[in-house]
Amino acid sequence: MHAPDICVEVASPSNSDKELQEKTAAYFGAGAKEVWILYLKSKRCEFHGPQGLMERSSFAVDLSELFK
């Protein structure tokens, strides 16, 4: 099984930080290049690369309309 280049996880209030870290590690283990974690309640998105948290995605994407 091969992961897509970007995996998007929508965090729910019941997700723990540990659970999200485990999911992120699993996506990278399957070959993902980036993992995005969307926090709908706080209207933010985290971008993760294999080396850790990134300031922005390396993919050209505009998320400005996502949380309106």
C-alpha cells in the first residue's frame, strides 16, 4: 500500500496529541511527503514534513477560503 503525497487529518476534540502524532508517523511510514492536520474549531492547519512541523506546505495551495 502506498500513501498519497499529502495526507489530511481532520482533528476532532477527542483526538489526543499522542494519537495525532501516531497517525502522522503512520502516514510518513506509508510514504506520504506531507501531513496536514486541520483543527476546525480553532480554524488552523498544521503542516508536517518527515523532519517535523513546517511553517507552510511545499505544495502550492491556497487555504485562505477554508475556514471562512
